Amino acid sequence: MKIIEKLIVIAVLFLSTSCATLFTGSKQSVQINSNVQGARIQVNGVDKGVTPATIKLKKGKDGQVISLANYGYETKILQPETGMNLISIINLFNIFGWGIDAVSGALWKYDQKQYMIEMEPRDLVENR
């Protein structure tokens, strides 16, 4: 009987590995908006659409670099801050699960779900 109990404990440990990856995934949806409608959104240099838009950002400790550009306006660059994804605490006694969450980026989450980016007309910036 003790062997069955040990197998059950081992099975539960392996089934509960990488909880943040399973429950929240390695990407997070965020809303990007600006005072200029139709501004081009790029994430790490890759086009993702125009404002306003909901985009998926890959999670990770350092986050992603978002840039907004539109003709006649200064390009704005934003790197959203990340914090620890508290769901990963479920892996407290499972180092294997922590490792999977860290590698997948699911150990982290973006602090905000919405970003409002103020863009300035180019001639106003050049006259300062």
C-alpha cells in the first residue's frame, strides 16, 4: 500500500508542475492606445497593428519593447514593467516547475493591462 501512496504523491507533484505556465500562459494580452488614433504599433521591431489595439506580449523578466509611430509625430518607445506572477507560488516545493515557468516567461506578468501613450507632434518637439 505504501508504494501506491508514493506513486500518487509523485503523480500529483508532476501534474502540478509549472502552474503559472498552465494557468496563465507565456503571453499576456494588453491594450495599447494613444492620443493619436492609427499610430503604428511595433513590438521588438515587428508590426502588431495600429492604435487602439489589444496585442499579446511574450512574458519575461525584461518584458518587450513597444514603439508607436505616426507621420508628423515623434516615435514613442515603452518597455512595460513586469512583476512576479503570484500563481507561480504554487510551485513552492517543486524546483522543476519553477524552472519551466522561468524558461517560458510565465514566472512574470505585466504590471498593467492597459497603456495610454501620449504622442507629441514633431514640430513641437523640434522647437524645444
